[in-house]
Amino acid sequence: GKTISILIIGLLVPVYEEIIFRGVILDSSQRHLNFNAANIFQSLLFATVHGSLILFPVFFIFGMVTGFARKQSGGLLPGIIIHILNNVIAIIGYFN
């Protein structure tokens, strides 16, 4: 239902996706690439795992934006907040 969707997709998924993509993958990639290349790489992976060819550009841009938020803030919290807001709005739109 709506409540479980908000809890899992709206709150839990954004936290672990930000840790994985903007934390682990972006940080690891920057050991071998400059930030821009690493950000493109993690954004491509992020968009790919979402499995929608039609929405691929949206997921890619979302990954880029949250990657830049990570760089600017030095932490994951801004990306987590952006991601939570995005997912909760999408869930509410889906159920209404």
C-alpha cells in the first residue's frame, strides 16, 4: 500500500542508493578518475540499474545532480534529502 511504499521506496531506498552510488561508487571512482568522469560513471550506473530506457535520461541527470550535491556538501545528506523528496512525490503521484 501507500504507507509501506513511502517507508520503503520513499525513505529506505534513497538512503541506501545514496550510500552506494554517491558514497561508495563515486568516492571509489575518484581514486582513478577526476570528479567529472567519476560523476558521469556513477550516474550511468545509477540510471542503468533503474532499468528504464525511457527514463534513463531522467535517472542519469538525477545521478549527476546528487553527485554534484555530494561534492559541494562533502556529505551524503543533501543527496539523501533530494532523493527522499523525489521518491515521496513520485509515490504520492502514483497513488493519486
